Amino acid sequence: MVVVAAASQEILKPHLAIEGGHALGGTLRVSGAKNSALVLMTAALLTQEPVELCNVPALTDIAGMCSILESLGMRVSRRGDRITLVADQLNGSEPPYELVNSLRASFFSIGPLLGRLGHARVPLPGGCRIGARPVVEHIKGLKALGAVVDVRHGVVTASIPGQRNRLKGAQIVLDCPSVGATETILMAAVLADGVSTIENAAQEPEVQDLAGLLNSMGAKIKGAGGPLITIEGVASLHGSRNYSVIPDRIEAGTFLMAAAITRSRLHVAPVIPEHLSAVLQKLRDCGCKLEIEGDGLTITPGDIQAVDITTQPFPGFPTDLQAPFMALMATAKGTSVISEKIYENRMQHVGELQRMGASIRLDGSTAIVEGVPLLGSAPVTGSDLRASAAMVLAGLSASGTTQVSGLKHLDRGYDNIEAKLTSCGAQINRHNG
Ligand code: EPZ
């Protein structure tokens, strides 16, 4: 009886019921990039004038960021995929710990708050399931720019000594190409006196997108997207109209893998191919044909063969697509070796894939995946945003109906994933428990 109770408990949690084995077809639309939109929203703190973003995805993380920015006194209005942000009445308060802890990108607001107001108090973002996620590089960069930074009782307090309330340009070398640290330092340096450089900068497209918005606001940034970024400080920044967020390369990669795991020919758009070159190469290596068509890509999977991946900072294979790719490799021919080099604890989806019959041996953060012909349905849980996406992919290909819970993670990063997949032929129903 206990087993039945446990199983029924599983089914009661909010979940997606995914009936596997259906081919996908048509076009899967990609939304604006979560990891760009979130940081672009914090950049609006740097000016009193309106900043208008479009192509903003409808995600719980975006709603969370709106709340955090409003708690700082920013006026935020949303109409469809457009968000208008006006920071002309900042109240100098500290964003609430529980919000910062759940939304890491809000910590990056310490850079623009410091640059704009001359002081900032932001709670330390906790670690999360995938790793400790320190912010040492962010703090080192702010100190190099002349800020006094104190970390006490879980709160980071930063201020600019003296009367001028302006940071000083500096030459900064990052120990690791941290995306968040690069973005935090960029947003602090744009209003500093003099020139700053960031060496060993993160090269992710989202960093480039942030520099694009800041330059549209009057900043003078060169080299974003490469390892050396130069920022010439300016006196102030003006607003920006109609800045469009780049397409989400991680969502696009997830959808391409959904096509591959269901052996479906699918069009995914919009996609900027150079934002995904390492991923596209691995999809070709494992037997998929990829053609550029209009503003997107058409994928035609062949007989999926096992290939190895190692996650790296951009332009290497992105850690955020490691779990979805492992789901694909679980049904490939042969054995693949998947090494996670960015986070120390990002293999929690292995156990859930094993519940569906995947044959995976884990050695630290290296998984040896022996492909099986067919996964079987089971109640499974996504432990983080991308692990949840991996379970959806596994459910699309498995025999039977898979219940995927952990939807609060999924809804953080995927804009209406079941509606998008269902519109292309998937059989998915959301049960709110
Ligand atoms: C961004 O996180 C993304 N989040 C993450 O996406 C993504 O996985 C990550 O970049 C890497 O691409 C947002 O942009 C909101 P990092 P971020 O600082 O900036 C180490 C998702 O699923 N590190 O580049 O926090 C750190 O421990 C999320 O959408 C230091 O050692 O990532 C980690 O191992 C998950 N010291 C590695 O760098 C530091 O001071 C990458 O971290 C900072 C980071």
C-alpha cells in the first residue's frame, strides 16, 4: 500500500504529463534570452530616463526581477514582450534577501547602484543546487574601481569614499571568465572617471547584449564578446528606446535537442547560429543535419550516435545545455562521456534519467552514458532549471506517459514550454496538483 501511496503522492505534485513517442513538426518559436533580459533590466538603474526593452520573455524570473527593481524605487511597466523601466526615484533601499537568494542576477544590480548612487547594499546570493557560486570576482572588480566593499552578515555593502561619488577607471584581470562578474564590473565602470579594462572577460553573447544596450544609452564600451573589454567612463547615461533582447540560445539549443531526441525534422527560430556554434557542431557530430533557413535553423536528425562533450565558458559547449544533451545521449548509439567543468554539482539529473532506464555511470562530475534504444516513463523531478528541461526531453522520447515535476524551476527559464511543444505535435498536459 505504501508504494501505491508514494506513487499517488508523486502524481499529486504539479507536473507535466508527457506522452512520449510523438514526432514533432513545424516551427518552434524561441523567446528572448532570460540571461540577457535579467541583466539588461538592472542596467536601467544607471539612468533617470526610461529604458524600453522588447522581446522580453514571459518568465517567473522576469517577474521576480520586476519586483526587486520596484522595491528599489524603479517604476516598471510591462506590455506584452515590452518592458519600460524608469529609475528616476530610487529609494536607496536594499533588495530583499529572499528575492536576491532566489534570483542570482539581481546581485549584479550592485554594479549599477554603486555607479549611479555611490553606494549599494545587496544581500549575498546564496549558493544553489548546482554549486557554491561565489561572487569573489564581482567584489574584487568593484574594489579595483575604488569602492570600499564590506561583506558582513550575508550582505555586501559597497560605497565610494570621498565627495565625488564616482569610481575610478582601473585595469581588472578576472581569475575566471565569470559572466556575472563581467556584467557587474561593466555596469559599474561605465560611469567611472577614466578608462577601465577587463581582461579574461566572459565572452557570452549576453555580455555583448549588455554592452549593446549600455552603448545605446551613451556608454563607450569596446571589445564586448571578446576576452578584453575597454570601457571609457562617461558623465551620465540617457535612456534607450526599443532595445531588443537577443534570442535565447539555451532555449534554442533545448528545442534542437527536442527534435533530435524525437528524431523529428523541425524548424527552430529565431536563432543566431554563432551564439550556438559549439552546440551545432556536436549536433552535427552525433548525426543531425542543420540548415540555416530564414531567421532560424532546420534540424533533420539521422541515426543518433554517441559523442563526448565537456562544458566550457563561451565559445565552448555551454553548461546550461549539458543536462538536455545528456538526455539525448541516453538514447544514442554507443557510449558518450559528458564532463561538467563549470559547476561542481550539476549532475543531479543523472538519477532521474536512470529512473527512466538510462544507463549512466557517474564519476564525480563526469558521466559515462551508454545509450539505450528506448527510455521508459516514470515520475521524475527536475532539480534545477536545465535538469527539468532534460526530463521534458526524455519524456518526449520515452514509451508511456512521464510525469515531470519541478515546474517552478522550468517556468523560471522556459516561456510556456508545453504550449510551444504541443503546437508542434507533442502530447503534454500540465497538472497543477
Ligand atoms: C550565468 O551565471 C548564468 N546566469 C548561468 O545560467 C550560467 O550557467 C553561467 O552564467 C555560466 O554560463 C545568469 O546569467 C543569470 P559565472 P553566473 O559567474 O554569472 C565560478 C541558467 O540555468 N565563479 O560565470 O553566476 C562559479 O562558481 C543559469 O540559466 C567563481 O569561481 O555564472 C561557476 O563555477 C545557471 N568566482 C563559474 O564561475 C566568481 O566570483 C561560472 O559562474 C564567480 C563565478
